[in-house]
Amino acid sequence: MAVHITLPESRKKSAVPDAPKHLVTPGDVITTDTGYMRGHGTYMDDDKLKASLAGVVERVNKLICVQPLKTRYNGEIGDVVVGRVTEVGQRRWRVDVNSRLDAVLMLSAVNLPGGELRRRSAEDELMMREYLQEGDLISAEVQAIFHDGALSLHTRSLKYGKLSQGVMVQVSPSLVKRRKTHFHNLPCGASVILGNNGYVWVSPTINDEKTESSGGYEQDLEPVPSTDREVIARLRNCILALATHKLLLYDTSVLYAYEASRQHQVKDLLQPDIAEKVADDTRQRLQMESG
Amino acid sequence: MCHKIRHPRYWLIVPFKMAGLEIISDQGYRIDGRRSSELRKVCARMGVFTQADGSAYIEQGNTKALATVYGPHEVRKGRGKIQHDRAVVNCQFSMATFSTGERKSRPKGDRRSQEMSMHLRQTFEAVIVTELFPRSQIDIYVQILQADGGNYCACVNAATLAVIDAGIPMKDYVCACTAGFIQDSPLLDISYVEESAGAPFLTVAMMPKSEQIVLLEMNSRLHADNMEKVLDLATQGCKDVFAVLDRHVRDHVSESHALMTAS
């Protein structure tokens, strides 16, 4: 088995077009006009509106906010997230969703196995650990936001629930594009869930008929064939390559990256120069399609 | 340039010419060739680690520091630390065993590291807008990879860049610099050789745009008449460091923004 070793390379400065219009760093004065409302990333000091983050100023009518490059996930109601259970508490599970506080999944917000609709009893509380344990991965939707910023999740639909076999990739939340749907069955032979919180789940193609009866809690633990495994591994490396080169992730970009990577071996995609090539090819193809 | 001082009594008269090393030569050059009010070369890089929320590496002359920031996240260990109205800032300072001339193993909990960690925590608690993150924790880990004077300053500068990289709101940058006083002239950015020559020096950490001093540290004795000169030089040094860091942050942000919006 050969080990691949490379010497450190200096980062290449990519061909950068002109600087964005209004770039600020912490402490910069954005405006002294008091008519504006301050949004995220700003604070008032005397009569001046100053930036507290390094980023681009966005102005929507009278609201001024600063968008940073990367930040922890800030939940919005309706977002699809992939999270990991960290704690089983009284009538709730605490789920890590890459945000500043752990999200809460209430017992009343999950589907009981078998799809029953009834009041949760004390027995259900004691059986919580049989449904979800610490370390389990789930996909859920944000139902509400607590006053301190913690999210409240629910898995009321059959497409949400415990995730069984697959690979999770962690990227920055700002790289996941907001779309109508975040569950994609890619034609290359795998399914992808692009969580808004930056956690991406790649798994073998989900058959819709199987999940209806179980209510989202049965894990399919049959061995996955090696062709599917290779597709999943290739997709995972493509997503990492796109994230390293700061391309937005959505179904089209992931698919184009997969097709651009076909000529390389799956493990070669981890090397920085090949990953850069795949990202550049994807970027060019996306620009051609749009422009 | 060796001065052989025969009579032992004369050693007291010329303290800063010991062993032939003059801190400032007759032409006004220091040991490393700088002038008395020149900073050492500052090289910085943001986003060194992809796993951490924010990270930065800085070199000030031969002093190298690496900072990583995690957060804000849920308080994991010890529910007693949770503050209901603001975030808890947790700093940890460490020096690598290979950072000094002699390899010295430093246990994490020793006095010097704890004192530095406390200074860093006080500095960043004053600057980070912690009221936006109730019940969370922000971790800042700084490690010195090579120590050549100005360790605290390199830590503060690296941690500032790492906090900006992590997207945690701050009121302003925090830049730190040392200034000393040798042979009737103030010196900027003291290196290890100048520190060990025994000259008095102070460390200043300040917010450059609002010109507020966040931390001022001095462990030696300096005459009150000279204090103002040295302090002015140190604040000017902080503003010079800020100019370098700000340019670097702007380049980094504009490049990353261009990459993200190009797709």
C-alpha cells in the first residue's frame, strides 16, 4: 500500500474580479445616518452604525446587515436539518445541529412506530431510548425557535426520521443553497439530503414504498452492494471538493461535480490538485448553463 | 564590536553593552537591524484549519502563534458555567515544547499558562459581543510554536484573526504590541534578546479604531517621566499592526466572496 505524501504548496491566488462593493471589518463605521434599522452583524455606538463582523454589507430598504463568510447555523422555520442526538432527556431529545445551541426534538413532535396518533403516555417516555439514542443521526424540520435561539424540531412527515446507512459530510452552512426541496434522488444511484445546517447525508437510493409502514424508525441494515458504496464514496469526495473551493451546494452542482469526477479514481479526488480541477470544471459548466 | 571591560567595577556603568551585544548601536540600529520605532515583519493567514469554526496563524518576526476558535456552541462540560444572558469565553494558552531555545516540557496547568489564559480571556470578553449568545460557550485556543519575544501580542493578534474568521461579532479588532525603554530611547516590538537584557518594557492591547486600551501589562520598573513616551510608541505600534491585519482580512474576505458568488 503506497502512502501519498505531498510537500506544502503555497495557495494560488485565484483570478479574482474586483472587490465587492461594500466590504467592512469589525469596528468600521457603516453609516452615520440614524434612519436605518440595524440587522445582524452591526451595533450602535453613539450615533454611528458600526459593523461587528467582516463581510459584505447588505441593504434591504431601511435594514442594514452584514453577511459574514461563515458562521454557525442560524435556524429558520421550515428548514430541513440533519442532526445528531446528544442527549435523551425528559420528554425530549437534544440534537446537535451545528448551531450555537443544541436543538430540541420533543417527544410529541415525532411519529410513533406504526403511525399511531395518540397522546404520549409515561410508557412512551420510558421507551424514548428505544426510538433514538445518543449518537443517532436524524433528519428533521425546524418547527419553531425558542426565545434564546434554540431550535425546536419535528419529524412529523414520513420522509424525516432516523437515518440508517450512509455517509455524513460536514460543510459550512453558508454553502448550502436554499431550494424548494433538500431531498434529492440523484440519477447516479444515490440519495442526498442537503441539510440547511451544513450537514449533508449521502445514502443509497431510498425506495419510497419501504418507509411508509415503519413510520421512520426502522433502520435498513442490509448490506449495501459495493457499486452503491462506490457511488456514495465518490459523491462524498465531490461534495468535499466543492466545499473546499467554496462552491454553493445544490443538486445540480453536486451532479455536475460527480460527472466531472468520473475520469478519476475515487480516492484520487482527495488530492488537492484533482479536487481543484473537479471544482473548476463544475464552476465552468455552471457558468455556461447560466450565462 | 566587542568591548572588553577589564575592571569589574565598570560593568555597572555600562549595563547594556554586556558581552559585546549592544541593544542599540551608535548609528541607531538594533540587533536585528531595525530602527527603534520599527515593527517586526508581520505575516498572517486566516482559515488554516477547516475543522475549526475559525483559525489563524501569525508570524511576528520569529515569533509564531497559531489560534483556533470553536463556537459559539452549547456548553458541554460543567453546567455550572452557563450564563443566562451572555456567552462564556474560554481561553487556553500553551507553548509548544520546541518553542524556546531549550526543549522544555510545559504542563498545561502551570502558573504562566494560566495567567496568560486569564489575560486572554479578559481581553476577549471585553471585545466579543457576548450578549448575543446567551447560554453558549466560545473556546479560543492559542499555541506558541516559536517564542522570540512578544508572545502575548502574537497570541492576541492571532486570536483576533481567528475570531473574525469564525464569524463571531466583535466591537473592534484587538491588536497588541510591546514597547521598551533602553538607553534613553523607547523601542518598539521587543524581541527575546532585548527582553532578556533586562530593559523595562510594557505590553499594550488596544482597540485601534476606538483607541481604547483593553489590557496593559508591565512587570518591570519604569520612571514615570518616560511612561508617556513608551505608551505612545506602543499605541502607535498597535495601530501599525492593525493596518497589516486589516489589509489581510479584507483580501481574504473579498477573495472568498468572489469564489462563492462566482458559481
